[in-house]
Amino acid sequence: MSELTQAQVENVLKEITDPNLEKDLVSANEVRSVDIDGDKVSIAIVLGYPAATWFDGLTQEIKDKVGALAGVGGVEVAISTEIGSHAVQKNLKPIKGIKNIIAVASGKGGVGKSTTAVNLALALASEGATVGVLDADIYGPSVPRMLGISGQPESEDGKSLQPMRNHGVQAMSIGFLVEEDTAMIWRGPMVTQALEQLLNDTQWDNLDYLVIDLPPGTGDVQLTLAQRIPVSGAVIVTTPQDIATLDAVKGLKMFEKVEVPVLGIIENMSIHICSECGHEEHIFGEGGGRRMAENHETEFLGALPLEKHIREQADGGKPTVVSEPDSRPAEIYREIARKTAARLAAQGRDYSAKFPKIVIQNN
């Protein structure tokens, strides 16, 4: 009987695809080690993004395929996640306590951007990441209500704020500091300054990802924020109809101008499913988000249905991912979260923290 080799095991692992990176495990550099002891094989897989709900399925697939090799008596699989800090705009530095910032944007209002941003954050957390949400919509802050958080943040030193917490995520919003029905009659520079303070003066607790819910549109406020906030990647939310995707393209172009990678497109309100009869109808047209992604050579991250429950759950402070974790919409949010984080993991890493600071002194 020929002796089992590491090359044989790796050839089998090349047949297993990571659907979130669309590469095999070996090409994606996710195989940390392969150890062979007699007829026992131990395999360590390390992913660069959170995917806790995929671990069991991946473990079983590896055991089945490697276990089918001649000479294999048993297979042990250990899967873990190591989330790194990724590069930001050249003139900016990452913020202490935050590995990666993901901006969620839309070219226009009314496409469900905030609901998507909050569920994306909760989905990343459910996959095993430490996540925060910054509500950057000064004029219409909705994150406090969507996360079911009330009250004001505490300040232990009188200078910085402790993030508010619920559903396993950290959060900050101007909505925590003003009354819910107060109109914010501020000019652009005031908005930008307020947001920079909310971002920098919050004591974020070792976040893997901070999801920023940007205001809708591509005006001066959005452009200034994109230039001043160290963003690792952006996600564009659109609805399928042409007029929405036209506006969403403006958002995509804005991020390209400030050298922020667009991780992909999310199509919201993609299809309406009648709650009475189950009839499916493309109310806002069909395939607009996918066409936009293809035309601009970016990833189509997923399509979400137009469903009454998604809106009701967000309004009630328990978004879909936490209120109905086993539902199909929650599953789609998790799929989008894994793809988004995987796309970010495939980008350049930020090594600035590892380099020593060079100080020149004149003696």
C-alpha cells in the first residue's frame, strides 16, 4: 500500500471551493496546515473573514472528500477566522480600536439603505465578528430605533463616549444625543464635524468591522466624509429600477474618485412576495443591481425581497437577522455579509501598525 502524502490531500482540497471568494481552499491560501500521522489526517483551515454558520458545512465536505482517499482512516478538521486590518485611502490612517470600516451608501433615499446596513452589521456579528454601527445620517438618524436602543451614551472621562450596545453590536448615532423629533438644521461643515467627532470620540471596543450608514446621495457631505474617514471598502445599496441604479452609479463613481474600493452591490426590494398567496412579482423591475455590477466590474453581493416583515422588524427594534434568524431573508443577509467580508479579506492588508516609527533627532 502506497503511503499517503500531503500533496494528495492538498489536491483534494483544491477541489473544494470557497463560495464567498470563488476560489478553491488552496488558491485562497486558507489551508494553514496538513499533518499526516499514519492513516490520520489533521487539517487546519484559517479564513480571513467571519463565516461561523458555514463552518459545519465546510468541515463535513472536507471530511467526506479527504476521507475518501485511499489509506485515510480518520480526518480531523479545525476551522478558525483571523480578521486582519485592510488598507484605507493613502492619506489616512486607521482609527484605534477599529480594524476595518465598511461604508454603506446609496445614490438616493428610499432604497432601504439603513435597514440593510443594520442587518449587515448584525449578520457579520452572527458570523463571529466584533461589529459596530455608526449612524452617519445626521438629518434622519434611524439606527437607535432599528437597534432598539434608547437613552444617552456614558462618558467615563468627560471627553469620549462609550458606544451603546444591543443585539451583540456596538452603536453610535446623533440620535442618542438629541430628542427623536428634533430637526437638525445644520449646514454641511457642521454635519461633517459632528460625524468626525462621533467616530473619533467613541471608545470603540476592538472592532473587526465598523459599518457606517452614510446619508443618502452623493453631495458635499458624502464626498467630504469619504475623503476624511479611513474606509476599507464600500457597499452600494440600490433597488432594481433603472432610475435607482443610475443614482447608485453616482455613489460608486464617488468612491472610485476617493480611492475607496467598492466591495459590491446589494439589490434591495428585488422581488415582492405576496403574504396572502405567495405570488412573486418584480414590482421595481428585474436585475438592475446585477446589470450594474456587471457593467462596472464589481461583485453582485445579493438580492433581498420586498417583504413587510423586514420593515416591521426594523421599526420594532429587532431587525430580521435577530428576530427571525432562520428565515430566508436572514439567510440572505448572512450570505451578503460573508461575501462582503470575503471581498475585503482579498484586498491589501494594512501593515502600518507593524512598522516602527522613525524619529530623526538633531543632536
